[in-house]
Amino acid sequence: MATAEQIKSLIKSHYNSDKEKFHTLSLQLAAHEAKKGHTSLAHEIRDIIDKSQQNKIKSTISFLPELGGLVITRTSVAKKASLVINTKLKDRIIRIITEYRQQNKLKSFGLKHRRKILLAGPPGTGKTMTANILAGELNIPIHTIQVDRLLTKFMGESSAKLRQIFELIEKSPGVYLFDEFDAIGGERTLENDVGEMRRVLNSFLQFIEQDTSDSLIIAATNNPHMLDHALFRRFDDVLFYERPDKEECKQLIQNILGTFITNRFAWKKVLQESEGLSHSELSNACQDAIKQAILFDKKEVNASLLLQMLQERQGTLSAKK
């Protein structure tokens, strides 16, 4: 059973009207009972907490002490012109921006703008960049959820943190990015799944279903095949990203090299060496070539220098396989 100190602290927080501390102590009490093997009692306490919080909307958001560093907030100046992807995918991103800007017009007809978006594809293909562009184009802050800090070993604690994140989503409009989303959105039937992970996923499904805010909720994953099937229908749009084709590689290289590119450029060899690299890997290779040119007092990046940097990236890519 609960320790004497826990009981005294719980009673004291109640009579001091400290609701946040009372809530925290209740969660700690549930975790304590679970640790002692009293799983039935722990579940009953959690059920009481969940029912009391389900329809409650706080006027202010006061994070639990454990939430420090969980949400990183910043501004973005990224614009859609900097996103090099296929036309169909870019059109769908522009549609999200357009609907957000004209959401009042849609609401007057009883319609909602699309704002719950799942981004899926290999690493470095523009998913995080898309979230930054949405924030930059709409002039709203971007909040990145540190998923690794969201997950804890104590029963119910992760769901409590997730609840507070969705309270923030409701109160403070912005772009909310859940990166590496498969960490919490994994298929519930996987053999290596644990109870706490199922509870977190179930909580996410509940919260995103109930969410009626104007914020953009962006979930990004490198492994869409690992996601629970129930997740897909909770999103307004699912966008699939791929590594750039030759035309996109050329455009990306031109954008990054800018004035550093030579008039005569061996595009055929460069594009052959670019094959299979992601947007991020291409960008890094171009940046490395520019730095090398600057260090050796050169005003241009020739194909030979860029090829060297691309080959280094290809070597790293091969080593990972």
C-alpha cells in the first residue's frame, strides 16, 4: 500500500487546492502500487484519474516537472520554394497551407481544414523540412515533441505527459511535430510490445480523435509498415516521401551550390553519383564541397570536387547496409 508520506502529501495537496500536485501524486501512487505488484489497484487508480480528466479543459497549462525539455519550441523561416520534391506531393503540401489560411471560409460551410498529417518515407527525404515549411509559410511556431523523453517505465506517466501535450495543442496554435513517430505508434500486436506502450498508443488514438484545435499535428516516420493500422484513419492526409530522382537531384544541387556552381558542369557524372542518396545526404555533400572551396580560396565548386563529396556519402551509405 501507499507509504505514510505519500498519503500525507496527497491529503495536503487536496486541502491546499493544488490540483496539479494532486494529479501528479495520484499518478505516482498508481506507479507505486504497480511496482509492488498490486496491478488491479493500480489500474483502478488510473481509471479514476482518466475519467476525472477526460472532459476537463484547463484554463492554463502547467507542465509537470518531468516535462522539462519534452517540447522544443522555435520559429521557422523556411518557405515552400526550398522544398525539392515531386509535383504531386508539393501540391498536397500547398493544399494544407491554403486550407489553413482559409479555414474560416471552410468553417462557414461546416468544413474543417486538414491539419492531422502523417509523413512517411526514408530518412532525409524532407519530412522534418515539410513541418518547418508549414510553420514558416503560416507564420506560426513549430513545437517538436522529443518522443524519447515522452516514454517512461512507470505505468501511466507517459500517457499523462501526452495528455499535457494535447492540452498545449488545444491552447497554443502551432505546428506540433511528433518525429520518429513509430516509437509510440507501433503495431499493438507486435510480440515485443509491452503494456505501457499499448497504453501510450491507445491514449494517442483517443487524444487525436478528440482534438478539435486549429493546430497542425504532424507525425513523421521512417517505418510506416510498423505503425498500427488504426492510426492511418485518424489522419486527414498521409504523405509518402521518396529519395529524389535525377531531375530533383539536379534542382537540389543547383539550389544549394548557387553562385558556387561552375558554368561548365559535368552533370551526367554528378547525377550518376547522386543516385540513391537522400535529400539530406545530397545537401550535406554540397555543403561539404562549398566549405572545401572556401578553405582553399576557390570561388567555384567544380564537378570533380562535388563528385569526391558524393562518393564519401555513398561510401557511408554502403557501410550502413
